[in-house]
Amino acid sequence: MATMKFAVTPGFGVGGTVFSPEQLSTLGAVVGDNARIELTTFKQLYVEIEEAHYHEIVQRLSAVGLEIHPAGFYTKSLITCNFCRGEAEAGLKTAKLLDAAISAKAVPSPLKIGYAGCALGTSEPLLKDIGVVKILEKFDIYIGGESKGLKASTAQLFVSGLSEEDMISVVQRLIKYFQEHGKKKEKYSKFIERYSLDVLRKFY
């Protein structure tokens, strides 16, 4: 029987990405004993089920506040810190706006985007493909982080001191440029090496 895979997340808030007991129990009950559930490194669960039950399952998961995203070669939902400095100071509203602007875009290879509400960077934004760090009331963007392999490296500063609106716009344009010019299965860090920061800065 045909199967399909999708991603599930509870979203994020003060305290981070947290599944409620109701959400977890509903997930287990709805997908059944034959489903496969995988914990990913980008704070999503990958769920593989029989394709025939997909729409019914999505409706029931959405009813308990779970977000459904495509699995595979897409931008992932925003990976955030725990907003330990509070909702206003750490920019929870901004993070939710950014998440809505960037999630589930088809890209040449999976794209992880991180957000940190202060310079502590507990969400490890410099190990993400694109990382956003809030500094006071402005935002810095880092690109090209690589967390895996023997050649793991931190992202490079792309631009700093942006307003909320400009930051979201720049991240969207970075994604779009990768969509248009990235090679199939090309890691974002390799894409950055191929084009260079100077070339990309011409388009932000």
C-alpha cells in the first residue's frame, strides 16, 4: 500500500518547541501502530503513514494545534531559542512572522533556518543554513552554517543591523536565490562557497 511522509510540529513559544500531552497522545492514537515516527534535528517529527488516511489524520492533528509541513526538500519550520528573555525582548512576534514567511518552500536541498532572541544564541543559529540573531531592536543574518561532517563550520555574517521588515525580506530573497540558482541536492554551505557572500550581497 502506498505511503507518504509529512512533518509535524507544535510550533514554538516562550519555553521553546513543546508538545503537550494531548498532542502526543492524539498523534499516537491517530497514526496507528503501523506508522513510522522519526525525530529530526530540526525540531519536527517525520510521520510516515498509509496515504489513504492522510487527509483524515491531518484534520485530527490540526484540531489539537499541531502544524503539518511537507517532508523532504523544503525549508523547514523556524528553529528557535526558548525566548528566555521574554516574549517582547526576545522577539517572539517577529519569529512567528518569519516562520510564516519562510516555511515549506520547495528548495534544491532541505534548508534549516534558525532564530535567536539574543546574542546567547541557544538555538545555535550559526550552525544553520540561515541564522537570524536579534541584537537589541535590530537583527543580524548569518549564512552558510554546516553542523554535520568533519568539515562542520559556523555561518558567516551576511548583514547586520536590519529592521524586522528588512530582515524578513532579506531571508526571503536568500531563499528565492537558492531556489533559482541552487543545484539539486546541493547543500546551502556549498552553494555559498560557489557564489560567495559578495555576489549574494548584490541581491539582498
